[in-house]
Amino acid sequence: MKDSIGFRKLYIGKTFGRAGLWAPGNAAPSGRAGYVAANVGARYAAAALIAFVAVFLPASDMSAQENAVRALADRVAVSKVQFGYSYVMDDGKMKMTGKGSVAVQGECYHMYGDGIEVWCDGSVVCTADDEAKEAVIEPVTQAGGAFVDPVALVRNVDREFRWDIPGQETAFNGVASVRYDLEPLSDSSDISGMKLYFRKTDNILVGAEIETVKVKLVFMISSFGFLPCGDESEFSVPSFGSDWFVTDLR
């Protein structure tokens, strides 16, 4: 089940409350802008959260087998990361599934999944619904945490989480793996716990699980790689035609 009313109720308050758009107890946006915020916002929350987890990807040639998370943080800082993902989100009452692809470089990212496309150039985030031809453009808000700016956590994983080494041998989706259990350093984090599963034979990430106060998400990672950093134009906000309705909150 995708983009259900229940999922919107679960996430839109947290997402738009932190972005300065809407939160329970405040006046909601009215008219067309309010509709766009509701329609795009819930799926953006899921997409942003997905990006946060998915970008924790290791290089296949990592030598630090006993501490893949540390090696990952060092590699992400100097690379462009590309990958595909699929996920299952479960809040105990319903499940959502989806898939997509992500490119991350520094504080910039470009993400597409389930009909929603997101561009972030490090200062502005643009979320677009191609089918509805509606988009929301807003500033990156540091206080937004994982739901608004997943790249900020990727670049500082060693300062945002603690984890035990070495990892524990286990299996994920039928693959012999090594699991790392991560805990947030801050009590105010949206994430209560995260598990990363690295394939035992070559130290490549094959899956991840995260838990928040409301949901559990399981991710299957595929088709990923590290590339040299390049032109950041692909992360810039695109131009939209006259047939699009754009809410620009910059």
C-alpha cells in the first residue's frame, strides 16, 4: 500500500513542522499551497528517510573489515555515491513498499523513487511529483534532522552514532553478512536504532534496518558504487514548465 492516508498522518506533522511549514497545533497552509504541501510532503518524508539509510554504503575494496562503518565514513567524505534500493516500511498497522535510486555527493543529493524526485544542492531542497506536476522548493533546515537533510548525517556518521566492533556474523535476506548495530549519540534523534548488514565475502552493504518511535524500515541495497566527485549541476533545482504548480518557500 503506497501513499495511504494513514502514512500521511504519521509523517506530515514531523516533516513540515520541522521545515517550518506545518505542525499540529499550528495553522495549516490553506488553498492550493496547502494541498501541494500535503500531497508532496508525506512521500518526501519517506524519500528523505530512505536516503538517510541508503547512503551508508561501503566500497568493495575497503581494507578495514573490522570497522566497515568507519571506513565508509572516510570514503563518503571524498566520493560521489550512487545506488538503488527497495524498502518495506511497517508501523504495526500497515506496510508500505517502494524502490528508487540515489546519487549523493557531499551535502548534495538527487533522488528518485515511487514517482517523487528530489534535488538538493546543499542549500535548497526541491521535491516534485511528476504525475501531479506539483513541486515544493524550500531551504535546507539543519534542525530538520534525518527527515529533511539526510546528507548532514552521512557526512558526520562517526559523530552522530556509536557502534560496537567487530560486527556480528549473521544472515540478511539469505546472504551471509556481518551486522553492525548503531545507536544515536543524541537522545533527541529521530532514529532510535539502526543495523547495517555487510556481505561477509567482500564487505559490501546488502541491507539495513532502522527504527524510529513509530516505524521500522527494512532496506535492500543494490547497484551501488563510489565515483570521483564531479560536476554538481545534477543536484541543482530544475526549471519547471508552465503546466507545473510550484510552491517556492525560499
